[in-house]
Amino acid sequence: MIGQLKLKSKIDFYTLSTFPHSILLVGDRGSEKDEICEYISDRFNFPRYEITELISEEYIEEIYSIPTFGLYIIDGTKITEKEQNILLKVYEEPNPYMYLILTCESKYNILETIQTRSYELVMDIYTRDELLPLCKKDIELELRLANTPGTVEELNQVDLLDLKKLCSTILEKINIAAYQNTLTISDKINFKDEYDKYPLWAFIRMLSLVMLEEKSPLYWYLLDFTKKVEPLLDKKRFFENLLTKMWLEVHNGH
């Protein structure tokens, strides 16, 4: 595990009798949330169970009645609102043997009922010195895009200069394309073959970086767009929606 000294010292402050039964562990993509869960498991000698894929009313009832200590881990980025509602009994009437950690990148999609009944732990921000040894190529560019060990490792597999060139081309085409041609931009720059080549988060961050460098007024629009529109698993739909919205932002009224 890299860093996280403040977070670990906060965890070490607790004894078994004072440790919260419900934890909301918040950390950016690629932060070492799994390692923190393991640290807590070792610290209190809890058997650890990953139950994200197992959530159902029957299963929660089953583990709720187990009279032995256990640490149950759920990835909040992978469960639905319906599944969160199934968990509410655990939060509203805690089992004295059951410790639950719900991990997430943002509290935005977590039910308020769960938030208010959870003790929040936030991953420490990684420093440049902590991330630098993980970078393998285009180091300065990597450090401008990545902010966690996991995102650095993902970028190590990406041709960042090629991605940057792609983002510059997109901005250029947006500025000159006619509206009816907006959705063909991806074809013209061969992006239709690139959906799996770049992680969507890396594309969005690189596009933001290029916009800043080129002083594009679309920078603030992109930030707002990505907050309001959850990136779809279907990268093509997300990308084409973004292209259309950016074209309208540039050309509306012209």
C-alpha cells in the first residue's frame, strides 16, 4: 500500500468495541480501497467477505443472523439503488457481529439513508513523490492525468501522446463540422475503432487537459457535462452524446 498514513492512524485509533459497524469508504478511481479493507480485516482479525455480487434479500437475511464476527465488503460503484435498499436493514438495525464497508468513488450515487448511518473514511490524497516511481513513460503527462496508483498503472498501458493527438483533433473537428456531420466525426478520425483502446476516464481527463492548453471555452462545459451525465458502459453512446452537446455549445446562435 502506498501512503495512507493519516487514514491508517485514524483506523488504529479504534478498538474492536468502538469501531463503527458501517463504514463508507470514499476514494478516487484506482485508490487502494481494497488494501484498506484488508488492513482493517487484519487490524481486528475479522474474516473478510466480498459480497457485491451476492446481494439479495435472502442472502442479507442469512449473513445478518450469523453470530460470528465478519467484515463484509461491497463495491458501491457496482450495485443498484434496489440493492442498496435491500441493505437498509443492516444499517437501520446493526448486527453486533457484522461490520460492513461500502466503497465508492463518490457519495453521489449512495442513498442518503446509508450515508447518514455510516461513518465516513476518505482515502488520503496521493502525493507526486508517491506516484512518481509507478510511472513508466510520458511521466509528466501521466502525473497530470493520474492521481492514484491504479490510474497510473492504467495509463502505463496507454499511448498518451496518441490520445492527446486524438483529443486535439476532436476539438478541431468540433469547431469546423456542420451539425449534420457531428456524429460522423468519430468515423473520420477512426475513433470508432478506439473505444476499447483508451479508458473512458483517461479520454475525458485528456480532453480536459487539451482544452485547458488550447484555452477552449468548452473546458467548463465538459466539467459540467461529466458531472451531470454518468459515463455509460457503452462508450460509443457517451462519446456521440458528448460530441453533439459540444457542437451545440460552440455553434449555438452562430
